[in-house]
Amino acid sequence: MDPEIMTDTIVHDHGEDGIDRRGFLKCMAWAGTGALWVMQSGVLRSMPLTRTPGDVAALKGDLFFAQISDSHIGFSKEANPDVTATLQAAVDRLNGQGSRPAFVLHTGDISQLSKPTEFDTADQVIKGIRTERVFYVPGEHDVLGDNGKQYLARYGRKTRGDGWYSFDHSGVHFVGLVNVLNLKPGGLGSLGAEQLAWLKRDLAGHSASTPIVVFAHVPLWTVYPDWGWGTDDSEQALALLKRFGSVTVLNGHIHQVMQKVEGNVAFHTALSTAFPQPAPGTAPSPGPLKVEPARLRSLLGLASVTYHQGQHSLAIVDQALAPAPAGMAAAAPVGARRDSFAAGPAVVGGARVIRIDNFSFLPPELHVPRGGKVMWINGDDVPHLIVSADQRFRPSSALDTNDQYTLTLEQPGTYPYFCSLHPKMTGRIVVQ
């Protein structure tokens, strides 16, 4: 990693959650909306988009490709009221480099609410990239309401199962995984037994000297479990990758650059083209982070990768849409989060209210009489989707900011539920 861009990376784990307590806050570079990747002698390296085209052109290799993530087309809140413009800026940045990428990986959350118009807009912008092809994996925002059917119809042709697949290019084997479906209450991202069985078969035919690049939306290492930033069954996938000498895992989802190296596996999460999120544990919850307008594009980006045959890692270059304004470069983003949404009437229209605030259900346990009405109101800047943990009531549609969902519970008992987009969010209703 370029020392001017990433001065501290997590090289060794010092806790069961995979986070080096001495360095995890410093391992984030708030600079970019994606990544440029160069594979040089098997080494994956990256550079921020703030570098000149000449800098990027100098990263010669056997393979050069780019990563874009978390475009969230359709988002229009205060953190970034024009995400289409910042996606277009990322495309323009990429097209302005001295080298043309062989292809682009989009690591999920193309859309905000899985709406056809959002996908249409993203497609119009992304097709302007000067490259041969764009490969996709879904984010949780791309599979709302229909369990990913619309996503698969658009981007999943010739894939397996829920959209996983692999391909080879320039001696490198690429594997696209899906870990945003079939989530369990209180859990993290999930690959599932069927996909893991396919992965085992897919890797079996490749020699240990083959460089492997895995890309998915949610990180395959546990970045911060309290916020759901990890994948429950990632260890099973990583066990299948241990025999390979060079493995690079690319993810999005957390909207910031974090790296970790563990044995032969290098993990790298990319910036968003839409909005930044807070560093792990530095805010009450994840979610869109408002910064000064002059700084926003310095916190968004993409990544490029170059590969050289015969070397063991890829060169990954994270690039911001714009440099940070003078005097602001060293400062961490400060979020102007909305005031707490929890303080409101306990009953609306005869329904007992559960407020969604900072990725929490408030109150976490609600008691209602038999035949009582319950209303969820979303106060966050991101959508949530209410699902019964034991399938005892119908799920909601995706609830955007200020949207409501009301149901009547006739039978006594306990009704556990969770957000199927953010499964660490759980609550329960007790009908008496």
C-alpha cells in the first residue's frame, strides 16, 4: 500500500474480533470513491484517484482493473443529495487515468431501494466507463422486496444460485460471492451451505500457485460485529483458500478503506461513491455521515488493481474523487447526525409505536394487549425491513426515512423480529 495513502494497516490480530486495537482507527484512509488495482508480479496494489494520470500509468502490470462500490443511486439525504453526480465523478476520474482498466468490479449497493429507475440510472452512468466489461455482486440494498430477483435479471445472467460465479483473466482466478441474502436474526452476512459447496468445487481445479481474487459486498473478515460488519460463515470460505499462495479479498459495505493481512490473504474494503460512514465504534451506529460539503468528494472514491505474473500480491490503489481542502486533510470526518428520533408519542392512531433510531428498535421489547396494533416508524437515513424471526407475521416492505409499518397481533405470545437488511437489529413484541 502506498505509504502516503495508508500509513497504518492491520497486519496481525490481537483480539478475537479480528481488530488490532492499537491501529484500527489509523488504518482508514478517508480519501476516495473506489479503488484502482494493479497486479504486479502477483502483488495487488492501489492508489487514490487524487493521483495524476501519470502516476497511475506508471503502475504497469499484467492486469489492471478497477473497483467501484456502494453507489446507492436513489439516496438523496443530507449526507449527499446528488449521489448520481458523485458516481459520474468516479467514472470521469477512472476514464481520466493513463491506463484503461481491463474490467471493473462493482461490489454492491448499486441502488438505494432496488427500484428499476435507480438501476436504470446507475446503468446509464456506469456504461460510460471505458472498459470491456463490468462485473457485479449484490449489496443488501439491491435485493429489497424480491430476494434479489430483479438484480439477477439485470446482472446475474450465467451466474449460479443467488448470483455467485467465477471467471479467469490474465492468469488470475476471480470469484464473486453473495453474502447479503438469507440473513439470520442477530447475525452477520451469510454465504450459506450451497454457495460454500460450490466454492469448494470451483477452487478444486486450480493449482495453489494461481492468484485468487474474491469479491463480495459485506467484508469476509469481522471488521466490527456490533454493527454487523462481517460474515458469519466466512471462516469456512477462507479455509478453502488457505492452500493458495496469493489471495486478495475485496469488499464494500462499510464505505471506508480498511486493510488486514492474515497469512496469505489480504483483505481490502473500498470507499463508497455515495457517502462516508463513521469509523467502527466512533458513533452510536453506522449510517450516512454528514461532512462539510467541501470535503465530501475527498471521502469518496474508487480503487484500481494491477497484477504482474510471477509475483504474489496485487497492487491496489485507492483514489478519491477530489483532494481534501487545505487544512482539512488530516481531520477525521465529523458527522452531523440527526437528533434522536426516539422521543415521540408512544401511541399513534391507536397503535403502539416502535421507533427505529440509530439502527435500534426503541423500545426493544413492547407489550401490547391481544388484538393490539403495532406501528414501526423509521427515523434513520437508510431503509429497514421488518421480518418475523419465526414467520408469525407478514414482513414489511422496505421502510425509507419516516415510512411506517402497522400490523395487528391477535394471538397471545412472544413475537421476535429483526431487520432483514441489518440483522444485528432485533426486537420482540409480547402480546398479553
